[in-house]
Amino acid sequence: MATTILIPALLALMLLPLLGAAADTDSLYKALEEHGLPAGLIPNSVKNYVLSENGKFKVELEEACYAQIEEPVYYEETIEGELLFGAINNLKGIKGKELLIWVQVTGVHVDPDSPGFIYFETAIMNKKLPISLFDAPPTCHSESSTDVTGFSDSTVKILRGGTNRPQ
């Protein structure tokens, strides 16, 4: 009888490292900093996350949301990517608003030769911002406070006949 209980318990212990570590949200921000990135890349509404030993991660937010970091930023409910030292590759789940369109952020990196700046990669352009904008996790809101047109979200919704969420 003890053997039948012991075998599943040993299997679970052996598989745990393969599944990654789901941990408290503070350790997510610490992991970013330990990889040479600022904690403020991910908003303060993290519900859960998994970080595998190979650097692949998945972050679940309480809900999809917006933050204002120079320009509006949209965070999907799930954010995924590959965490390396000084970079996040294959990023999914974060969009930034440039001019009048939402663009998918596909990567983030810091350049040791340009301290004080962080670079965001998209399919159409790259953007360099002061790293100090990302010292702390941004506060997330369920709706963007303003549209770049200057209209409030409620006005934009009426004009568009629907929602202001990025497609």
C-alpha cells in the first residue's frame, strides 16, 4: 500500500521542474529584474504566471486591460514570451498604440551600450524609451482613459458603434 502512494508522489516531484514554477506575483517582477529587465514591463494585475527553466513564460492577468506609458498600451488577458537576459523574444499579448493603430509588440530588449533605455520591437517599427518609465508595474484599467484622437473612450465607442479594444 505504501508503494502505491509513494510512486505517484515521486512522479509528481520529478515532473514539477518540467512544468515550470507558478509562483506569487512578486517573484515574477524579481525574475524580470534578475534577467536585466525592469519590473514595469508587466502590469500590476497579474493573477498567475508560469516561468519554465528554458525561459518560456505565460502570464495570466485578472482581465485584459490598458495602461498609459507615454502612449496607450493594451495587455491581453494572457501574455507569453521567452525571457532571456536583457530581452524578451517571441512576445505575444502586448500592443502599443502608434498614431492611430495598435501594433503588436513582438520583443523587448535593453542594450548594455545604451544604459537608461529600453527598446520595443514590432513588425513595422522599433521604439526606444527611457527605462525609468518601467521602474514599477503600471496600474491597469479595464478601459483606456483617452484615445489618441483626443476623444474620451465613451465618445470613441459611440463613433465606432462598439468597443475601443484593439483587434
